[in-house]
Amino acid sequence: MGKIIYHYNEKTLSYEKLKPSFKSRIFRFFGFVLASIFTAILIIIIAFTYIDSPKEKQLKTQIKSLEDQYRYLEKELNVAQSVLKNLQDRDDNIYRVITESEPIPQSIRSVGIGGHDQYDEFEKFGNLSDLVMQTSNRIKKLQKQVYIQSKSYDDIAKLIKNKEKYWASRPAIQPVSNKDLTRLASGYGYRIDPIYKTRKFHQGIDFTAPTGTPIYATGNGVVVRTQKLRTGYGQNVIIDHGYGYRSLYAHMSKILVKRGQKVKRGEVIGKVGSTGKSTAPHLHYEVIKNGRKLNPIEFFYSDLNPEEYEKMIIFASQSNQSFD
């Protein structure tokens, strides 16, 4: 109720009620209306800002639940990536070493996954959008890496399946009978040339033996070369064992195989001699892998026990004069 105002009339010597003018009443009315509107707007703003509606509370609860689920999924992804990394390391450092195959390049393992265009519709959801994109990208990358690893295991399975043939073909025995280990005369490495008396790299191993001593194929394979030269290797044979391996037998007195002939490990392919550039009857033996000549001492594991192998290494490492 509005305040009543009285005015003292000196003429009548009495208090008279003072009535507000119409204009004043109009201003008071609109002032009250504006104040009410302002108050209502203020209440609405405060309510929408600080007080959630039931629907908003429900949505926020759902968002919080989704965020928790994505964080849990992220932890599970970390575990899965750790397991995959362990499988990749075992693949590169164990399985591919055993099968003598090249590791998968890191550039292939670290596959890309493209941009984020497919997730543009989620950007309006703020932090949840980041979680969705990051998690989905990691899952896609993990899927590709798992696929690559699966293909790698398929390749290794094929290699292992063919391993019996591989081990039968790979050079693995001495090319001449050498039970007492006394026939190894000159090893792989720098030696003194017997003719020019200069220090020269000797790319194989020399076995001394009487002329006519049998020479054995050191692994299954196919004869790809037979030569009868007056210099150099003299009468010599090269066997292709497959898998990048070849073996060479030089200075023979007699060749007992023909080009294109298949041979088995331990089969006699010729006789020791002193043909070509040679100073005494002996066999010059080489092992070649993908065009690179290796130390043959590393390929005698099938007919030597550990003690004999150590003894053979000592003999082969002595710096002396070669026979060719």
C-alpha cells in the first residue's frame, strides 16, 4: 500500500490529504513495472547461469560418464600398445634374427592415419570432442600396426615352414675331412701373398691336403659354375645353395660335377689339387652371401663341437702366408 501524505492548511487550521497528480501516478506505475521486469530478468539470468535444469543435469551426468569411459579406454589402449610394442621387439630381435630376414622398417611400423575432417561434427562438444578424436586416432593407428604385425608373422611362419630346406641348403660343414683340425692352413683376413710376398686380404680359408683328397659340398644346392683355369682359382666349382648363399671350391685337381647338377651336403664334388695360382696342394674355400664374401669359419657348426670350434678359430686367426 502506498504512503499517505498530509498537508497542513493554515486557513482551515487542519490537515488535509495530499493527492498525487496523474502524471506522478503514471511515473510511479511505470517505475514499478520496469523494476519488476528488471528483477525478473535478473532472476532468470541467475537461474540459467547457476542452476541446472533437470535435463541439463542429466546431460552433464552422461557427459561425465562418457569422459570416464574414454579415459578408461585410453588406459586399455596404453596396455594394448605396450603389448604390441613387445611383440614388435620380439619380431625384430628374435624371430627375424632366427630366420635371417630383414626387420620391418620403422617407417612402415609408424603408420599415419590422416587428418581430423571426419570428426569435425564433434568439435562443438569441447573437451569430449578432443577425447573422441584422440582415442579414435589411436585405435585406428593400433589397428594398422596390428595388421602389419599379423602380416609379419605370416611371413615368418612361411620362413619357418621352409626352414628345414633352408638349414639343409646353408653351408654348414668343412669341405674336406679334418677330424684332427690340422688341415686348416690359412684363415680369412689379411695374409701374406705366397708369390708377391705382399699383405693381401684373403677372402676364404685354405685347407692343406694331399692331391686327390675328396672335396665335399657343404650344403644342398645347384652347381652354377665349373671352370678350368690356368691362373687364379684354377679348376673351381661354385654351388648356389639358395637363400642368397653360394660356396666356392678352388684349385681342384679334378671336378666331378657338371653345371646345373643338384648336389647334397656331404656329396663329393671334386678332388684337392694345386691348379691355378697355387703353391701347394690345398683347397681354397669361400662362402658368399648376397655377393659378399664371409668368413667360412662361421659355417662349420654342424660338424664341430664348441671346443673344436674354439680351436678352429684360433688356427684361422693366425697371421701367416696363404697358399694362393
